Amino acid sequence: MDWDRGLVRLARYRTKNDDARAYPFREARFYEPWRAACKKLGAPGADGCPKRQHGFRRSAVRALETGGVPRSVAKRLYGHRTDAMYTRYSITTEDDLRTAVRNLHTPAPATAPTPAGATV
């Protein structure tokens, strides 16, 4: 944990695909609210919590997708080398399909051209 830079660093020997990674984070207290929610829902486990929160990976990938994060960035964050692996975690719902079709028929907002030499 690099608290000053807001990064969690994983050494290559700690990952499935032997790629070292760094994950940016915002300081948050996670474990206690998670444990309280598990107990309230009656989740299995010695302390009321499942041993793995693997479903969070799917939820996080979905949040990145719906938030407009480019696939290349999301793949890098989660260590997915291939689109096939990423696709396993990327959930598409019927509502997603409806939204996509609706967006086909909605004109994109006009954008002003960027002056030469300007940075965006």
C-alpha cells in the first residue's frame, strides 16, 4: 500500500498472469460496512462474510463499462490480457441493449472544434 500516492501495488508473483500491477484507490473504510451487510443478509461464513468477494470484480467491470471507461484501461486495471477474459466479467443486460438502441436514434450533442494547438 502506498498511502501517499494512493496506490496498491501487486507484485508479479501475487497475480494469476504474473504481471505486476498498481491500482489507484481512494481511502475508504470497506471491511466493517461489508461485514455488517453480510451479517444483516445472513451470508455464510464464520464471521458472517463469504470468504471471497469475487462478485465485486464483475460489478466493478460493469461500473467501468457503464461509466464510459475505455476497455483498454479497464482490462489493464483488472489484469485481463485478452478480450475473451474481459468479456467473462462484462455483463450486458437487456436494459443495456435497450439503451444502446435508444442512443442510436438520439443525435449526439454538437461539440465545438478545438483550436489548433489547444490541449483537451
